[in-house]
Amino acid sequence: MIFDDSIKNYAGSTYFLNNNFFKIQWIPDLFCNYSCSYCWPDSNSKTRNHLHVDKMISGLNGLKSKVNQMGIFNFRLSFAGGEPTVFPGFLDLIESYSNDKIQKKQTMNITTNLTQGEKWWISLKDKTKNLHALTIHASWHRESVGDVNEHRYKFLKIHDMFKNRNFRITIVATPSQFDDVYSDALFFRKHGVKVILRTERKIIKGVSMNHPDYSQDMLDSLLEWNVGNIEIEESFVHVENGIKTFYDDVEQAITLNKTDYEGWLCYAGIMGVRIKPNGDITRGFGCIDAKIGNITDDNYILDITPKPCITKRCSCASDMNIPKIKF
């Protein structure tokens, strides 16, 4: 265990606290075929802007080599967007990552609206067979799917295809659609699918907070829903003055607004990095940092010194998962 009881103040996903993994959060393109009303403005685009897949493959191999020099040979590669699966070179990039024989353990997470058809998912299943673990975070967007019943069963079909891997559905339960999306969540849970219900976030006086239109009953329902619904490997722990508080998932902590780590030393950039569509490498999502380098240029150095968190009330699950410590 990296962070033990000798340290009185720390927080993060138990996955990273207990394992020597390096996380790569990659946005290959911000292009998305959906236009969800609750999406962050800088998380989608109607124009394509991405690197050529050959540069991405070469850059990823170079990044992993630098991480290997730090003695880390376990990787967790997470894709989000935009909609990453519509990037034309996506399967080639995944195949290259999956077939790397140098690393000890390689896992992957894909956050996707399941736009692609059945043949594409069959191909993905084949190309990821060498991975230690695969997680598919299917995002359900009622306002964008058209025929709700048809898409419900499409999601179930792909879920059954990956029933031996880790498949979840994430739903943003907006205040305006709360009852409808809650019924969607009940449908998926009835069919054995793990479902996470997320809150819609708004910037209120410069701080990311739950949308003000939520009633207390709605927030209570969201908290009750997520309790015990996520496997313990992905739980979030906050330790302050030696007192531990466990959350079933980082989303539970975000819903409760228990995400203020401003001034704590964050291991983003040491235990993980973010890669933007243009190839720029930064420490994380929420922190306003100068770039570390670019994936297409090998002349950069990974930092080994944790930096103080500068984000007031973090709302990004990816950043929240990375360990933080306070002396």
C-alpha cells in the first residue's frame, strides 16, 4: 500500500492508493455526435481536431517508456471525449496499447455513448483480449438517443457482450429529467447492469456545485442509489487527522460537495497525466497548469514532485481519483 496509516491526511481512489499504477487520461478528440444540454462547454465540439493515429501510438509508447524509468510498469489508460469511439484510428491505438509485452499490467477504461454498432464492439472485444482489465463506462443520454426503448436494449446487448469484463452505465440525473432518467436507471439495474447516477454541476460564484434546482429529496435519492452499487475497488477514501471516511464511489463525494482539497499536495502528474486532443500533456483536468510537454515530442520530463491543489471544490472524477496528501 502506497498510503498507509502512518500518514494522517490523504485522499483518493482506493485503486490508486493500493496499487502502483500510472493513469493516462486521454481525450483523443472533442468531437461528439450528441449535444447534451448538461455537458460542459469545453467537453464537446462539432468539429474534428485530432492527431494522426501513428503519432498517437508513437507518443504513447514514448510516454510509457518514461514512466518505466520511474519503476512503474502498470498502466490504466482511460479514454473520454467528446465521443472517443468515433475517432477513426481508435481501434488501431487500442490494439497497439493492448499488445505491449513490456508492461506488467495494462488496464483500460472507455467512456462512451455506445454510438458504434455491434460489429465495432466485437472488434474491440478482440483487440482488448490481452488487457489485464477493461472497463466500459456507457453514458446514457435520454435526450439524445431517440427511441428510448430501442436504445435501452442496445445497451443491454453490448452489456451482455462484455459481461465478463467491467461494464457500467453512467446517467446524469438532471433536475428537469429526474423522474425519467431514474426510471431508465431502474430498468438497467433490473437487468443486472451496474448504474451510477451523477448530479448535474453548475459553476456558482466560481465554484463547481450541484445544480441549484435539485430538491433535497432528489439529492437523497441519488446518494441512496449509489450506496453499495459500486465495487469496493473503486471506492473513494478521505483520511483527515487519522479518521477515515469511505465513499462508495467518487461520484458520491462529488454529490456531497466533499471535494475541497485546495492546498493539499496532489499526485497528478506523478501517478497520472492528461493528454489533450492536440497532444499536450498536463497534470490533470481541473488544475490550471502549464503543459508538461506534447505527446508528439519526446523532449519532456515527467515531474516527480507533488504540487499543491489549486482548484476550489474539484468536480472532475478523474482528478479526484488521483491521491492527495496534506502534512
